Amino acid sequence: MIIAGKILISLLVPLLVGMRCIKVFFAEDSFPKYAFIALSYGLGLGVVTHVLLLLAFLNIELNWITALVSILGLYIAVLVFAHIFIKPLRFELLRTKKDSVFKSNRPTINVIILCVFLVAAYYVVYSFWTALNVPVHEWDSLATSVYSAKVIYYEKSLANLKYFPYPVYPLHMPLALVWNALCFGFWDDQLVKITFPFMFLSFLVVFYFILTQLTSKKGALLGLALLASSNLFMFHAASTYRDIFLIYYVYSALAFIVFWQKYRNKRLLMLAGLLAGLGAFTKLEGMAYLPVYFILIMFILCKGEKVKLRVKAKEFLSFSVPCIFIVSIFHFVKVFKGISTAKYVGFDLVNCIKNIPVALEYFGHALFMTASWNIVWVLLLFLIVWRWKVILADREAQMWLLALVLFFAIHFLLSLSAGLSAHILSYNTISRLLLHFFPVAVSLIVLLMRQEKF
Amino acid sequence: MNKKAQISYSLLAFIFLASMAVFLSVYSLVFKISFVSLFNKFISGFFSDPHVNGFYGTSAFSYKILYYLLAVSFVIISSLDLARRRKKQQTDAPFVLPSFFRLLLIILALLSVCQVVQHSWYFQHRYELFQNKSLHQKKIQLFGFPYAFARNCQKHLSGYHRAQFITDVDVHHPEGMTEHRRLAYFLYPINIRSYDKTLPVDSIIYFKKHDAVNLIPEGYVIRYAYDNDNVLAVRKDLP
């Protein structure tokens, strides 16, 4: 009973903090309740881990009291600041559409929808069962991320950060586990995983919400089914890898940029900036994806409506300031601790050109010849060719496609570099890299299918 | 879904399944493999057990067959469309691409069903493996000796300690590396991995080190020995 209460606290605190943060920008009823909660959890968890990071950096002993008092202090500060300076916006455009999922006169459609619900529910149950019944056992977790979390929890500081395995790796996920352990009062190889299924569930909810903004609720459910058709995605839903965290942040940041393109409200960009920053604090790849967001925003600013340069600059800053602020916190800690990422950089043009066929082969194989994705990539390729004219006429589809191309381009170019080719061009890494933007591919499919009559 | 669409979906599913049956039958005859085992190999390619590093291995055999079947189905659909349009003197719009799209949806749905079924077996297997077991039993089952040894070392040496790690295992080789990482994780707060190596240590972990009991340096005593090769030695003055 006591442990159940502790688990509840470990989940509720990030949720409440996240709610407060979103309420700074938007009134609560700007989003459907379910999306508001799911977004709050991810955002709040990011704030909590940053508080822990700063406490540890300032050599304040990490424990339950210092963590909670600091979070509470921050919560009150945000509350007061927002009350004085910012009026939350009531943004009705993102409210749920009125169409109902189950109100179809065609029984076949209702049966399919029910099946999708059941499959999604099955995977959620599996994810929760695994989190609560199987101890941490994945290779990367034991070797790096969860190991780092255990070290931080016992040392109660970042004094030895320099000697961590891969000290350059961001600490969002390890600190999220530290937060859990601080709440429980002990380290448990099973219970600390409780964040993972909740992140997975939050992502599913956010994904569904975002798809409802692109298409009908039935279309959104179809998107959920496409997502669930990927073995690899479902594997990561129940693992202790950081990837599910990264997918959550990358996808939501991207979606809010696309929403901004549609509704042109700067607060959407600010939220996107925060989420993108948290993505960079989750995995190194999150950092590599920052150019995707910036290129996308530049593209929208250049190709969009004719507005004054000053307005455009303000819009650009609305994203970049919160994003760079979040990114710079961990980088500042790393610089201060004397940790460098320089050894990973290094391009050799001849080698790059030589690597092109090898990289193509690896990417092709990972996309089309493994049990990871069902035939989702084939379906996407077919739809892009078939629906090319639709893409040319649909700004939203162009955004998602551009984002997808940029994600691919980043990994492809990095895989050509001397320092990273051996790392990226392995089936282990490449599959997980593709996973980060797999939901983007699904969104594009859903968009291209929305006018198709089945 | 209207009646026409239902007929179209049924026809496409029939074309695909018939092509598959013919192809696998011919393949099994030519290469003298039983149809059932060939079918199993084909289907299981779409859900192999995930690698512990978080990826699915190659399923080239299954996917090559699938793409071949897709190509055959495309030819059949195109021929049907051509025949229909000739008959109606090309007044209708071609249905090749919409039909092919529907075929892809059918295959995706069929594979998804197979995946969910196979995943449920995988889940059942894991359920039997882990349910009604204590955390300790689960860890013994998952990690074996490194975990058991680490746990016993912790019983004999509590609190934070910097320890030197000595082994005959090649920790740069995947197998040895896995053992080392597991040991480091479960030993912590006996730290064999993440500390400034210039600082003095107060204990030594001998892991799979031949005749370790006879290698203990002066000033150290054996605190725990699993056997001659796996030993925890600590500084004499350590309480």
C-alpha cells in the first residue's frame, strides 16, 4: 500500500508540473483532456529531470526532500511568473473533432475499429506487465543508461560524471529513473521501470491526438493500427531503452511545428521548442535532429505568407530560445565537467563517397528486409508515388514529407562519415534510428490516405 | 465498406493467397522441402524473437518471397484491368493502383494478425518464465553467475567501495563484455567501472581469474571466495 502511494507520487509530480507548464501557454481546455494529460506527463518529466540535474550539478545532495522542495519551488515560481506576466491562451483549434469512432453504419468498419482498440490495449497491457514483472536486462540499459542512473542514485551527485560510461550521453532517462528511486526510497531493478509504460501510453495518446488533427478519428485509429503493426516499435514499448522517450519528444515537437504552420500561433512554437530541447536531453540523436526542426521552420517562414521580417524573426526566436535554453543546460554541465564530444566528429570526403553504396545497402535492408516494420515503408513509398499530386497540393503533407526526408538525410550523411559509419551501419543502430521517425512515416501515410475511399 | 469494395477486397485477397499457395507448392517441390515447414519458415520471418540489443534480425527470405508475390499480384491485377477496359472499350478509369493499394492493406492486416498471434505466444512464454518468481529468482534466471557472484560480494562488503577488477575474460569480446557489464551493474555500489582510476582502491574483484586465491597482494585479505577463481579481496584495515 505504501509503495503504491510512492509510485503514485513519482507519477503525479511530473504530471502536475507538466500541467502547470502547459497552462503557462495555453488554457487547460485548449486541448482535449486526454491529450493535455499525456503532453503534461512528458513535459513535466523533463522539468523534473532538469531540476535533478541542476541540484546534482550544484553539489546539493540528491534526495527525496531536496528534489521535492526544489520542484515545489519551481512550480510556485512558474505559477507566480505566469500569473503576473502571461495570460494563457484559449486555443480552440486543437480541440477534439466531434466525429465519433464507433458511430459507423457499416458493421465491418466497427469490427475493424474494435480490433484496433483491442490490439492497442493488448500492447499497453504487455508493456505494463513487462515493466512490473521483468527486471532491467537489456544490454544498453545495464551497460550505460540504467547503470548511470544507479550510480547517480547511490552517489547522490554527478561528481563522477566524467567517469560514467559514455559521459556525453544525455541524462534525461537516467534521471527519470533516479527520480523514481528517490520517491521509492530504494533502488529496485523492476520498479524503477515504471516510467517506461507510462511514457509509452502517453506517446500513444499524443500520437492519436495529433492524428485527429490531421484526419478523422477513424483515420487516427488506422494510424494507431499502423504503428502497432511494427514489431520493433512494440518491442521498444516494453524495453528500458531511451528510444520511446525520444520518439515522444521528437514527434510531438515536429507536430507542433506543423500545427504552427497551419495556425500561425507563436505559443505552439514555444511548446515545440521545449519538446525539441527535451529530445536533445534524451539521446544524442535528439541533438542531431535539431537541424530538422530549424530547416522546417525556415522553410515555412520562407515559403509561407508574406509577413514582415520582424514578425518572422520573432516566430523563429519563439522556437529557438526555449529549445536552445533547454539544450544548453546539459551542455553547460558537460563543459563544466570537462566532457567533450569532439572525438565523434570527422569527415573524409573520399571515404564518404566510398561508403555510399554500403550505406544504401544497409538502409535498404533495414527498411525492407527485416521483421521490424511489417510493410509500412513499402506502403509509404507506394503512396508517395501514387499520391504525388496530392502532396504537391497539400502543404501539411509537404511538411511531413520534408521532415521525413530530412531525418533520413541526417542519418544517411552521418553514416558516411568516418567516425560514425561503423556505429550507424549496424542492424542494431540503424533499426533504432529509423524507429525515431517511424511515427512520422505513419502520419504521412494517414495524411495521404485521408481522401481515399476504402 | 460497400458491397463492391467487399468483393474487391475478397478478390484481391484470393489472388494473393492463391499466388502464395502456388509459389510455395512449386518451391517445396523443386527444393524438396515440406510445404508446412516452408510455410512456417515464411511466416515466422515476420516475427522473429527480438535481439536483446533491441532490433529484429534479417527476414530476407520471407520478404523476398513477399515482394515476388506482390509483383505477381500486380501483374494479375493489371491484366484483369486491361481485359476489363478492353471489354468496355476503355471508358472506365484504371483500377490498378487503387487495387494494389488495397492489396497492400490486406497484406499489412494479414501480417499484423500473424504478428499479434506470434507476439501473444512470446508474451505467454515470458509470462511463464517470470510470473510467480521473486526478483532474485528472475535475476538468477536472466543473468546467472555474474549476478549471483555480485550479490554474494555485496553480502560480504556493504557500502560504497572502489574496487580493482581482475579477470582472464576478454572484456572486449561481446560475451566477456556482457559479463563485465552485468557484474559492474549488480556489484554497484562496489564500483569496478566508473571512477577515477588514479585514485586508490580498497578492494579487488577477481572474476574468472585462474587461481585467484593465490594472487592476493600483500595488505589484502580474502573476504569472500566463490571458488579459487572468483574472489573478493579487501584491504586488511577495512572494517
